[in-house]
Amino acid sequence: MKMNFKNLFLGIVLMAGATACAPSQVPFTNFTAFTEELRRDLENAGIPLNKVQFYNDKPITVKREGINPNDINVNSEGSISIQNGKTIQTINVRPFTPGVVLGTGNGSLNVSWDDTQQDTKGMRFNLNGNQYYLATTEDSKLDYKGSHFDIQSGIGTRLFVNKDLLKQVNVQRETQKGRRVGD
């Protein structure tokens, strides 16, 4: 009886641990990767990209440490004092958080997930192959809101759109029959 209780307890602990580590279930069937081809289709259809709802496919976590310049003082002996210590800023974007395009460039999109409307530039996504990926530096840094952040997670994050968007694009195709001289 004592052995069964230990086995039961161990089983419950293992199941709880496995469930806690399991990735969140995101309905990938409702989304599709945003591609360069889809971007061209939208632009050709006259749909501005800032009217399209974008999503990220992976969690993004960025962090920076710094000191507020207003908290630094130098006394008459030249000693530096910092009043409030250093500041640690962490920004998290959960998978499939809705975002909007704030700016576009040739092969790039700047997307913001900031619901406070204070973000004026967004996170940059660059075209790589046929899809848009979060732009990072070689040393895993991200330029965001005028500061350099260390990427804790999110390298390789892609942009996605809702598949319903594909139904909004009206694609017209026709087959040319040819044209003869003198017609």
C-alpha cells in the first residue's frame, strides 16, 4: 500500500511537470505565414499593410538594463552617486499577439504590439527567403523604442496573418488568346 502511494504521487508529479513544460497550443490552422507574394497581392489589390492584422508565431522577450540619467549625480569630490540603482526593462510579446504595421521598407516591415500607442517605430521584420523574420543583430540584440535590447527569446520569429485575410484578396486571372499582325 505504501509503495502504491509513492508510485501514485510520483506519477502525479511527473504528469504535472510534463504538462507545465508543454508549449501553449496555438491554432496554427487559423493562420498562415506572411510572405512576400502575399504582400505583393495585397499591394496590387490596393490594401494598405497598416490595415492588415499581423501576429507573431513565437514568444518574444527582450530585456535591457540601464541607469536613468536623472538619477546620476557627481558630488564636489568627484564621486558618482546613483540614487535609484539600475533599471531593468523587460518586454514580453506572447505568441499570436495582434500587431499592426507602423512602417514599411523594401523587404522590411515594422510591427508594433504596444497597446499603449506609445510605440512609433515597432519591431523590424526583414524578408528572408519568402517570409518575414524578426530582425536581430549578430550578437542577439534588437533595436526597439530607441534602445538596444538583449533578446531573451524570439530569434526566428515570423509574421503571420489570419487566413480570413486570404479571402479578402480578389485575384483575377485570364488567359490571353494571342494577337495576330493586322488585327
